[in-house]
Amino acid sequence: MSKQRPGATADDRAVPFPEEAIPPGSFSRDDEAEVLRRLVEGTVRSTGEGFFRSLVRNLSLAVGSAYCFVAEFAGSETRVRTLAFWGRGGFLDNIE
């Protein structure tokens, strides 16, 4: 069963993963299918901001990355703002 931090919402639940994530640089077709399956399972019940939070959390866990974010352009092609930001094992404040 996955652990939730205090104050977590249903959208913050992570799909339970094995102890070790898929090592970077070693994705096979089966690994890619497994990552996709994990992302779908981790985001299927989420919408809006909760979807992006679930996406970055589950993507980071699935591929073993320390950080993951989703961003949008912020008024110009040279500025972005994050919609969801995961790092250091938790959600980080959005930045621009």
C-alpha cells in the first residue's frame, strides 16, 4: 500500500511501485509499456490540477528521476510557469 503524507488528497496517491524504479537508459519495449501502465493507473482518477500533480509524481517514480514538472508558457515564448512540480520526494512550490 502506498503511503500518503499528511493533508494529501485522493489525487496525490501514488501507484505502489517495486522497491527499485526502472534504471534510466535501460528502457526496453516492455519497460516502456510498464511506465505507461503506471502513469495511466496513477492518473486515471485525476482531473485539473490534481491530474498534473499525479502525473509528475507518478512519472518521477516510474522512471526513477529526482525531479519532474509540467509547465506552460507564461505570456511569452521565453517564460514558463510550472503547473505541478515534484522533487526531493514531495511536491514543490510552482515557479515561474
